[in-house]
Amino acid sequence: MCDVREPPRVREGQGRIRPLTVHHLNQLLLVCSLVLLVAVAAVRISSRSGLPSLLVYLGIGVAMGQDGIGDIHFDNAELTQVIGYAALVVILAEGGLGTKWKEIKPALPAATALALAGVAVSVGITASAAHYLIGLEWRQALIIGAVVSSTDAAAVFSVLRKIPLPARVTGTLEAESGFNDAPVVILVVSLSTAGPVDHWYVLLGVILLELAIGAAIGLAVGWLGAWGLRHVALPASGLYPIAVMAIAVVAYAAGALAHGSGFLAVYLAAMVMGNARLPHWPATRGFADGLGWMAQIGMFVLLGLLVTPHELGDDIVPALVIGLVLTMVARPLSVVLCLTPFRVPWQEQTLMSWAGLRGAVPIILATIPMVEGVDASRRIFNIVFVLVVVYTLVQGPTLPWLGRKLRLGDGSEAADLGIESAPLERLRGHLLSVAIPQESKMHGVEVAELRLPHGAAVTLIVRGGESFVPLPTTILQRGDELLVVATDPVRDATESRLRAVGHGGKLAGWLGTDGASR
């Protein structure tokens, strides 16, 4: 049996524990690489079945644990919490980098209402169910209500990525999942580290203050980071992704050290940089996406190791009851109360009610009361674990079906262009690499009809593995890759024009920049 509960350290009276050797390192690398390969292969299975991959990762951890074939005994909740926090920083950074401001801007008020008032409604209803139906003490019931009130963007969009939903739906769900982590973390920590909460207005004031500090630091760090990356030419393109992730982590650390919400800070900083048209953006996006996958895999495998399956039997029924109230009462009611004032159609409200998937965040938050020594904390963790697994199995596969039944996945919206920018400092210009996706309305447009600003020109087209210099009458096609050279003053206008044609076609000059009528 392998016991990994205690890290290597010096024990009094026992001398020094044998340090990690190269042989042990080789074994560790072998096991970790095999786990990663299995997890990567499992993504293919989950994409076909419609299940979020988090369930597969949790299953790998459980299989490696003391009740599985690995027989690894692991019960270090504090280490799990620390690693989970680090993984959440990476996941939120990756999510922020992929959040499009133009999509979430119209949905920002509704998403903010869901992330604050919606969380409060979910906590109150779920905690009441845990107290009156399950018999938990109020403190334990409130902790469970707070833990499971946070939605998980990775879980939601892993099953919805095949459905081109309206921008308001995706924007609301993205912004909500990015914003609600911060108040929930503050609430769970406050409930776990203090006695009974008699003065709720004090707790509300603390939450709002920490959110304000985190938001201010995140926006400031993101703006400064984006400004620096756009004005400083790094010697290698591979340094840009590293710099972006480092800036995002700086935002988290600065926010946390300033007694603000580090999670909100890292999400906002990443979102600012993700919408700043940074150089070598596709490479940065791919790097962040890979780090996000690794963070999810490591976090869920570790959480699977922490759970003890043979102890879950007594907590299955309570988890099902609490989850049923959360899914069928708390979440729909919070959506209706928060979105009805914004005149959101009932179809969209229905989908967003059912799309409240729970994933990484609730299970990580369930380790906080364990670390703080809250009574019945192990039971809280077990209930949350069962709830997340069972209701992800129920909601995950049915989300695409529900989206189609509600006629929210019509596929009518054109895909955005993939544009990478490389600064040419000595020439005072930029080289734009433009990929035309299958759904782009740039298909069938002649090069001259792009009407690029003076100082910009299409210099090369790559089609079917062959490259050629285009003529003004060359017709663009799906799958083409364009190289566009633009002088520094017209770089932004050139990218805006390319995206406008991609959304509105050759008539984009008479329509809005996104193809919408003025």
C-alpha cells in the first residue's frame, strides 16, 4: 500500500527521510504520463457520449485510490485544496482568455445578477432543504448550499460546444461561471472559519469589498499587461503565451494578497488580455488551452483519490435530495428572478436553468471545511461529490437535446476569423495571418471587395497546401489562409474590416461591423 499523506520532511528523533531519487522520479514520470495519456484518450469518449470529461478524470482518480486497483491511500485535504486552488487559477485564466467581450457585454447585467443575487437564492433554498429535509445543522447546511451554488463553465461548454447558441446565452453562462466563483469562495471560507453568522450584512459587506478590490486589481493588471505585450517585441513567439499566463497569475496573487478576490482578478485580467488583440494570439490561446486541460486532469484525478467510495453509501440519498432541490427548484427560481427583469425569453431561461452544471469548483470548495475542521466536514465532502457526479450524468447528455428542442441551436451565426498578429518592429508594421473558417461569409468574396484600409494588402494565400500571390479578382474560399501586411497606424482598422467581412460578407460596408443592420 502506498501512503502519500505526508510530504517529505524532517521528523524529530527519526533523522532525515530518504529524499526523492532519480529512480523515484522516473517512476513518478511514468505514472503521471500514463495518467495523462489515458485522460487525453478519455476526452474522445466523453465527446461522443456527451458527458463532461470531468467524470472520466474523477473515475481515474477513484480507480487509483485505496478502493481501486491502484491501492493508493491519500487523505490530505489541505494539499488537495492548495493544488485545487492553483488549478482553478489556470482554468479561470484560460476561460477569461476565451471570453469574447462583444458577447458578454450585452449579457453583463444579467450575468452579474445571476452571480450575486442568483447565488444568494440558490444558497438559501438549498441550505433550507439540507436543514429541514436532511437534518443538517444550519452551519453545515449553509456550507453545502454555498458550495454547490457555483456553476462550472468547463462542464457546461464541454457538452454545448457542438451547438451554436445565441450570443446572449453563451455570454450570460460564460460571465456567470466566471463571476460566481469569487463570491462563493468568500462565502464558504467565511462560513468554515467563523461561528454562526448572526450579522449577515457584515458578511455581505466583506464579500462586496473583496469583489471590488479583486475587480480593480484584475482590470488594472490586465490592461497594463496587454499594453506592455503590444508595445514590447519579444525575441521569440513562444514567450508571448508564457508572459500572458504569468500576468494572469500575477493578477490572482496581487488580488489575494490585497485581501481581495484573487479568482475574480485573474478572470478579469485574462479577459482584458484576451480581447486586446495581442501578438501571436492563436499560439497563446492554444498554450492556455493545453494548460487548462492539464489543470483539469490533475485536479480531478486528485479529487478522485481523496474520495473513499465505500464511505459514500450513507450519503447517496441526502445528495440526491439536495441535488433535486438545487436542480429543480433553486436554480430555476434564481434564473427566473434574475433574468425576467431583463426580458430574457423563456426558452433561454429554461436552457440556462438546466445548464447549471456543477464541476470542479464545488468539489474543491468542499475541502475547505475539511481543512478548517468543521463538524461533519467529511460528510459534506461526500454529499457534494455524489451530487456533482450524479447530476452531471443526468444533465450533461440532455443539454444538447434540450438546446435543439428549444430551437436555440440554429447554426445561423457565422464563425469568427482566426487572426494572428506578428509585429514587424523594424518595418513599423504587422503581419496578420487570417484563417477563414467553414461558416465565414468571407467565402466567395474577391480580394478587392475586402476594401482594406490604405496601407494594408493581402500578400499571400495558402489553399490546399499550395501558396500563391493573389490578384484583386482572386475569390476567397473556405479554409484559405491569408497573409495580410498592414502598417502600424491601420493595423486595428484592418483587423476590424476583416472581421466585418467575415460576419457580413461583401456588403459589410453598408451593414454594421458585425454584419448587423445599423
